[in-house]
Amino acid sequence: MEGLSSRIAEINNSAAQTHTRQFEILAETLEKDGHNIEQLLDKISSFQVAIPSWALGTGGTRFGRFPGGGEPGSLEEKIQDVGTLHALNASSDAISLHIPWDIPKDTNAIKELAASYNLKFDAVNSNTFQDQPGQDHSYKFGSLCHSDPAVRMKAVEHNIEVIKYGKELGSKALTVWLADGSSFPGQMNFRKAFGNTLDSLERIYETLPEDWKVLVEYKPFEPYFYSMVIPDWGTSHLLANKLGEKAFCLVDLGHHLPNTNIEQIVATLMMEAKLGGFHFNDSKFADDDLTVGSMKPYQLFLIFNELVEGMEDEKSANPVPAWMIDASHNLKDPLEDLLQSVEAMKLAYAQALIIDRDSLEKYRESNDVSMAQEVLQNAYRTDVRPLLAEARRRSNAAINPLDTYRKLQIREQLIQTRGSKTIATGL
């Protein structure tokens, strides 16, 4: 997208007067409440969300897929798309690759391309939930948990290969999500499956570089519906503890049973210094992979309330979590959806930053339930969008990213360049 920065600046100029007025009003209000505006802007600007390579194209359902045109057909084009997002929002400075979908043919060239867009590589993700063409051992009945040692070794070797590519690209983490499980009672020995999984993960862990992390994801059901080998945060935490200090839990917001108190899980894992990262999305029923904040924005805010409290606790030993989106775009333009998701995350983060924590703790200690609720909801009901827009403006990004994306007709340009029938790799 040649000349993208200058075109963003032109559109910003037309929106500057309205934005400045809105920002000054909000800044005055926040300053009266005791907030340091410059510190807030610094924290908001520093909050970066990794974009997953597989979310740059349309997804689909079991029944069909409806590509939207202009989808990236190569790793190079995926990097270009993330670069476009980052130019628009100044908040997406990393791409997370899924191997073998995104194996780089020339690692140095890929690193140079990413650097030209001011991008780096976040966690690399392994794939043992699909058989690849020509694969000699099938994952149909499991991978790291499989009863056949040869299948387990195949899955272990794949994860070690993923680490190798990650090291070459400058990544510092491996994400492991297992589709392993059973659909019928009696199909699987639970204890043996857990033991096999632990043994497999230990083999992978032994090859992990000293400055790396392994993030263990969990999911209560799907693709199997009777049992999953890692069904919940407790099992993930158990495995992470057994593996060692470089192992952490990964929370996917869609990987919980309905009405699960995710914010309490977050608080507990941070207290135990085992919260390694997030896959953000939203859902109505289960793992719907919808736009972040589109269904349950208040829950998202409550999760960030716990995250901010944990991150700003000087006694906390929990590392800063890895922030990433995990979504499937069946109806929307994927780039528009990702812009909306990043914005929703940063809104919840900014709202959590302005919570009056002294008052909140005072009301908690005195068991004043009503006022504790008021403190949280006062922050949640504050329109902090001008704060985010100002942070973007100062970073030479778009005051209004989605509006700018449409005015620049970026999707139309991608279709013109790549074609209307392209389908993103890896989905």
C-alpha cells in the first residue's frame, strides 16, 4: 500500500477538529478525577495485539465457506495485510504464525519484509489437529495423547520443528492447542491419555530455548464431545506446573462452558504466576470466534479489570501476557473485523486503567456492594474512544481506523491486485 501514511494523514486532517474537541473534554474530566493523561496515553500506545496469520482470510462453517476476495495467498501477503492494520491502528505490531500453514521459504527475506512494516513475530502455533498431505501417521484418534508411540513421536517432532522456525524468526513462545479427546464413553483411558500427553509435552519442553515459553491451551469440547484431554484451566495449570517455570496457561475466551467466570480464572492464574497469554474473541454459545467485544463487552472489561490489577501489582511474578486475537470471519471483511477487535480490546484496557482502585478497595473492605459496583460501572460507562484516537494520532495512525480503511478502499485495492477468487492459505 504505497503512500498509505500520507493518505492516512490527509484523512486525519479532516477529522482533527472534531477529535481535538472530544479529546480535550475527556482529558479535562479524567484529570479532575486524578488521572495523568500522558501516562494513560503511553500505556495505551504500548499495548500491542498480535494478529494471527489464519485470521486474515474468511473462515467458514462445516457447511460452506464464502471467500470475500483479495485474500492473502502467501505468507508475504499476510505480512502485508498485518502491516496495513498496524499502519491504521498503531496497535498490531506482531504476527503469529501457524505451522505448517506458514512455513517461510526464505526466513531472512521474511524477517526483512516484516521489519519493513515494523512488525515482529509473536508466538508460533503448532498444528496436530489436521493430517497434512502425505503424512505417514494420522491424528484421527489423537496426537500427543495417542495410544501409538509412533503417532505421539510424529506430533512431538512437529512441535520441535515449529520451535525451530520460531527461533529463526525471532519468536519467543510456542502455543500448543490439542484437539485430542473422545466422542464416546469407553473410547479412551483418561489416565493413560493424560500421561501420554504429559510425556509428549515434556519431550517438547526439553527442546525449548532458555528464553522461551510454552503456552498450554485448553478447551472443554470440540472437535470431540465426550472428553477433551485438556478440558479446562485446571488441567492446563496442572500440566504447566509439571512441565516447569517456562510453561504457562493460555486462555481463549471462547474455550469455556456457558457462563463461566473467566475473570476469576484470570485472577487465579495471575496470582499463581501462570497466565501466559490470551486468544481474544467473543461468543454467544461456545467457541463462536466472533469479533472481540461484540457480544459480551462488560465481561471483557471485567477481565481487563483483573489483568490491570495483576499487571500493576508490584508483588506479582506473572509475566506480561501475550495478547492475541483468535477469530473466524464468516460474514465480515477480515481486516475490518480485526480492526474492530483490536479497538474493543484497547477500549476495555483503557476503561480498566481509569478505575478508581482506592475507592473500589475501600468499598470492598466495608462490604458496600452497591458502591463497589458503581465504581466499576463508572469506568465502564466512560467513553474513552477519544483517548485511543489521540494515542493513534500521536503515532501517525488513523484517528478512525475503520472509517479510514473504507475511505481508502483497501479491500477493493486488494481484490484488484490479488483477484476476487483468492482463498487465504491454511484455512
